[in-house]
Amino acid sequence: MAKRELQAPRGTRDFYPEDMRFRSWLFDHFRAVARAFAFEEIDAPIVEHADLFIRKAGEEIVEQLYHFELHGRHLALRPELTPSISRMVIARAGALRLPLRWFTIGQNWRYERMTRGRKREHYQWDAEILGEPGVAAEAELLSAIFALLERVGLGNGEVQVRVNSRALLEESLRGGVLRDRPDVFGPLCIAIDKLSKIGRDAVVDLLSDPQGEVGLTRDASGEVVDRLAIDDLDDALREAPPNSAAAAELRRLFELLEAYGIGPYVHFDASVVRGLAYYTGIVFEGFDAGATLRAVFGGGRYDRLVETLGGPAMPAVGFGFGDVVIAELLADLDRLPTLSRDVGDVVVPLDEAQRPAALRVARALRGEGRSVEVVLGAARLKRVLADASRAGVERVVMIGPDEAARGKMRVRDLASREEQELDLPEGSGR
Ligand code: HAM
């Protein structure tokens, strides 16, 4: 067993070149979709003041915080990006043209109990629209997610999106079991988010625990959990309070999703409430069709977070799309991309006397924008050719004494195995 300090901490990853190739491939797709939807890229520090993330609603994300004291400051590695983005918006609140569309790709840290697809660090593509109260923003975000799924080879239907409205749940409960306790809605959501993990009885126990944050009766708790079984939009709309604004929004969202062509892959599901306390309206999550993995992405509307953090009232909605689950899903479906090293040419001086000419050739090729590896030591040509083939290199450029004397180089195309003699680029001869 290697010494502990020689291993990456449990739940964290080293990215070797092949891992990095996949990561870059995925991030390039994130960026391309963000650009197609006119989102601007931003970045923020990984270390923030811990208080930015600490909320009192009993969320797992707060219990999992990597945090420490340093020179009298209580700092934390960010577990998610939304609070940092909100902080950045607050700092420039008066000067920003709203609605704004920002995205970022960043590493997040959560001290999780690990299962498949769940690590202690992960990267997230996070996209946010701030300053827009209408569900056109939700529709735009969901449409961007589908564009991404399509780009990475997960056609329609392979990831199913489930949508709910916390606002609708809140409206319904305020007219009933929460009539006298409107303040416990946040902790109530955190408890019912655990339904699929811990089951109905355990959620009822949580909601009715007299020492707990929510403290409903057992009957009222059972009533709350029963509502979560609705998985049909029409039923949800029928059950909604009269003139419900939340129901109207939900209906409008589904109309817009139809217009975007993604309606068939998005379903209403009252059990989706999400485990973060700040959501106030539409919430959504995406799962692999077999629902064998954790959520591929999740998001929703959080119209009060900016204000809670000390900023102006500002409607906001966004999502986080992780790098871990999507990789698991592509691997399960045998659809991980084959990514080569992307080297165009390998240049080999056949002996040291030709090295200056080889370096000049490499320089000329790099000047044309090609990626060029110069063989650095004494080369066995057979091995160079075999390595280059394996790495997916396009051409091997060989310069031996005969060629150099005639101002030539031998260029072998590794795919066709054809070899031709070409002039050394201008100024690269002896
Ligand atoms: P979240 O649901 O906690 O939401 O995370 C979003 C996505 O990040 C998840 O669906 C999953 O793909 C990935 N993820 C989260 N935790 C882990 C983990 N431990 N290991 C691997 N992947 C993970 C948020 O973080 C919200 N801030 C999203 C948001 C943005 N809502 C509004 N704006």
C-alpha cells in the first residue's frame, strides 16, 4: 500500500492526459452551447467566506462544506457556484444590464458519502439568468441543456427531465397545513427532497418530529407526502388553488417547451423539490432514462437568494450540470468519444547532424498552425512510427543525411502509409 500522502484524497480525481482530453472535450461542448445561447463566461474564486454558503435550513450541502479557519477568517471551498455568482451580481447590481446571462465551469467541493457518480469534487457547467421573472428564462435554460445533450450524443429521450414548481406546492400548503407556519416551507422542502432516498415513513417522521424544524402533525405530514405522487401536469393543474399564478406559469412553461421541440422529453413530477433551500419557483432535474444514476443536472428559480445575501430584489434562475454523471452515462451506453492526442506531425532527425534542419522544419510547420512533436533523443525509426500510429499522429517527417543534402524531407502519411519526398521549407536546409 502506497503512503497515504502519495494518493489523491478519497473522492478526488487526478486528471491524466486521457482524462484531461475527455474533460476538455466536454467543456468545449459546454462553452459552444453557452455561446450559441449568448451566455457570457465568468469565473470566481474556489475559496469564499464560509458564511456565503451557510444557511440554516438543514441542507446536506452545508453539512458537507470543506471549511477552515485561517488568520481569523472562516473560509470554505465552494460546494456550488450559485452563491458566488449572486455575490458577483450584487457587487455590480446597479451597473448591470438585465436580464443577464452568465455561465461558468468550475470545480466544487462537497464532503459526500460516495456512491457511483458522486464524488467529493466535481466540475459543474453552471448557467444563470438574472433579472428575468418570466418562465421564458426557464425554457431557454432547458433548451440549452437539450442542445448540450444532443451535442454529446445523447439524443432526445435518453435523458428525461422532470419539472415541478415549488411555488405551486407552497401556494397549496399555505392554504392548508402551512396556514399558520409559512416560515417552515424551506426546511419542509429539504425534508421531502429525501423521499426517494429514505422513503415515505422516514419523511413523515422528519416532518412531524416535534424537535425538528417543521413540526407538523403526522396527519398533515402524510398529506404533504401524498401530494408528491402527482406526476401528470393536467392533474397538477386541476389540483391547484383557484387562480393560481404558479399553475399558470407551469402551463406557460410547458407551452414554450413544446415550441422549442423538447416538450415530449420533459415531464411534470411533484416529487422533484431539490435539496437546496433557496429555490422559490420552477425546479427541474434530468435523469438517465433508466434512472440508475444520480441527477445529470439540476436547477431552478431562486428569486430571493440575491436579496437574502444583501442585494436588491432580483429574480433568478439557473442550473448546474456536472461532469461526473454525464461521463458515467456515456460510458454505460458505450458512447465515450475516442479522443486522440491531436498531434499533426512528428519530426525525426535520423541522426544528430540533421537536428538543426529538423528544428527549422518543426518551426515552419508550427508557424502554419500544426501541432508538431520533435523526437528529442536518438530515435529508432521503427519505434517512432509505431508510437506515432498508436497516438493517432497524421504524418511523420523524416530528415536523414541523404534528404538533407538534397534539401528534401521524407513525409509519411500514417493513414494511407504513402510516403513522398518534399522540399524542406524555405530556409530550413543546411
Ligand atoms: P446540485 O443539484 O447540487 O445543484 O448540483 C448540480 C449537478 O452537479 C448535479 O445534478 C450533479 O450532476 C452534479 N453534482 C453535484 N454534486 C455532485 C457530486 N458530489 N459528485 C458528482 N457530481 C455532482 C447545484 O449545485 C445548484 N447550484 C444548481 C443551480 C444553479 N441552481 C440554480 N442555479
